[in-house]
Amino acid sequence: MIGIRRGGIGLAVCAIGLALLPAWSRAQQAHSPTTTVKIGLVDSLFRDVPASLIKYVAPPFEKLMLEQTGMVAEVVTAGDAYDVGKLLSDGKVQFAVLHGFEFAWARQKYPDLKPLVIAVNRHRSLKAHLVMRSDNETTDLSGLKGKSVSLPKRSRAHSIVFWERELTKAGISSQSFFGKVINHASMEEAMDDVVRGTVDAVLVDGLALENYEQVKPGCFIRLKNLKESVHFPPGVVAIREGAVDAATLARFRQGVNTAHETARGRELMAMWKLTAFENVPADFERELSEIMSIYPPPR
């Protein structure tokens, strides 16, 4: 099993629900269901979400699928990237939702997987940062020995991978290395505590840091990067090549790519921290290759 802790549900929810927003007429809603599809969600989309609540993600989107397309959908939380990749490759699910780097990992083992669309939140690429106060003289992770570090709740999966690999590179094998590891309720709260000097460093993603600069510019200028990741590729809605007919794929892609054009679509995407779905860019394969070389799959 791949050691990624469970993360936010925005990608999973929107990839299914928004793909099926009002892109079809009421007349199309009325026909009887003739197709059943299964959609696999990687567990890392649900970090810090209690298992008892995950089951409530599926019904609204199964209903939306039925009303908008006449298809019956079953949403499945399916384990780590390899588990989801196997289900997709074996034809046990028809669509799957993974983070971009996880898709790269899974496809290494299951080369018949193919990205259908990418999920975007203002920027196509993602970054992670380990941030501290600008007057802190620490220059590397070893300088945080015995200090306090915040890993906020619902941290993004790419941030967790970045953090864990940086610990490994620094030869830090246990969180007992730090004086205290705190799980703030939000990244903004954690950065506030870094500015106040009550926490030494915090793990944040690039978008949270950008938002903090816009909302609290006076506080932002008192922060600096101790470590910063490379760009991670965006999330992916994946299929197995040849497993889903062209008409279904076209309908799915059309719903996704036009979701941001409707008020309802923008509302739902904002709720789940997404701004758009886009066709797979021409340089996406290069991005996947680069992230694989920097963050290869765990053993």
C-alpha cells in the first residue's frame, strides 16, 4: 500500500459531479437509465475526513448522474493509487480520480491507463512550501530539531509527499525529532502562529500561501521559505484506454469543460477548491515524467 495519508475531497467530488452539470436538456434527463458505471476514488483524497462521513459523498453525485445522463453511477473509495489503478485496468471501474503524481505512479504499473481531463484550482501546477518566520536563522530541516512544526489538517497529498521525502533526504526518521508536531485546523491559522512566533515552521501548499499574501500582506512579508517543492502536475480523471465508448467520453468531457461557464458549476467548484477542468495539455507527459524522476513511487 502507498503511504499517503487521506486528503481533501474536492477533486473527487467535482470530477464526478461537475462533469454532469446542466450540459444536457431536460428531455435527456427523462430517459430511463441504461448504463451503469463505477467511479474509483483514491483514498488520499479524503485525508482527515472520518470514514463515517465519506459515505455521504456518493449519493448526491449518483443522483446527479442519473438525472443528467440517465446512467446509474456507483462511487467507490478504492485504496491507494495502485489499488485504483488495478481496478481501472481490470475494468472494475470505468473512471478513476487521482492526484497527478499518483496517476504517474499507477500508470508505471498499469500502462493502459490514460488521463481524460485535469482538474485546476487557479493554477495548472501545484507546489508545497515549508514556511517559517523571516527572522528565523534556520537554514535546513536539521535546524528544526526540538522545534515546533505544524502539519495542518486537510493538507494536500502533494504537500505530504514533499514533506515525507524531505524528511527522508535529511535522514529524519521520526516526528519525535521535532519538539512538537501540531495539526492546526487551517493553514491560515498555522501561518498566523508562525508570524506570532508560537510555531517555528508550517507545511503549506502554494495556493494557501498565495491566498495568505492577498488577505494578510503585512503578515506575509514576515514569512520565508525554508524548503520549496518543484511543480507537481494537477489532479487527473483517468480511464483505461479503450474501455469506455467514445460517446460517453465525449459527454463526460463536454460536461467537465463547460462546468465553469454556469453559475451552479462555479459555485460547486469553489466549494471544493477548483476553478475549472481542462483538456489534458500537450506537455502533460513531460510533467509526469519529471515528477516521477523527482518523486518515484514508494517501495
